[in-house]
Amino acid sequence: GFRYYVVTDCEFNSSKLNDIEYTQSYYYNKLEIVRFSSSVGKYVGYTEFGIKNAESWNNGPEVIARRAQKESYCFRNVGVFTESALTKS
């Protein structure tokens, strides 16, 4: 069978927005085909199909929406993640 999945990730060293990196990776059959990274600010393709999608998404509204996710998805939850980790250590 074939498997397609998306992994969304927030990596942070502090609760400051500059110390947070948001990534969203798209996989097909365990092979990463395209990724958005907030440090790069755009989609990057790793396969022929991924490159075509990245090119299309970087020229459309998708990239603008994804750039906003660093603040709305990661920044809003860093305090929750940090607090729960610190209370368990």
C-alpha cells in the first residue's frame, strides 16, 4: 500500500518568537517530498513531485498561510509545553 502523511513540528529554546522554528514536512511512502521551514520562509521540494508542489505553493496563498503558523501554532503553545515539561522534571 501507499502512505501519505504530514508532520508538523515546533522546536524552541525559549518562549521568544525568534527562538522558535516551525516546520511542516510532507511524506509519501516514508520519503520526505516537501517541507516548509520558518527559518527558510518557503517550501523546499526534495523529489521531482515535491519540487513541483513547492514551486506552486511558494507562488500561491499557501506560503503566506504557512508563515503565519509559527506565531499562531507554535508561539501560542510554547508556554503550555514549557510549563508541562518543567512541572514534570
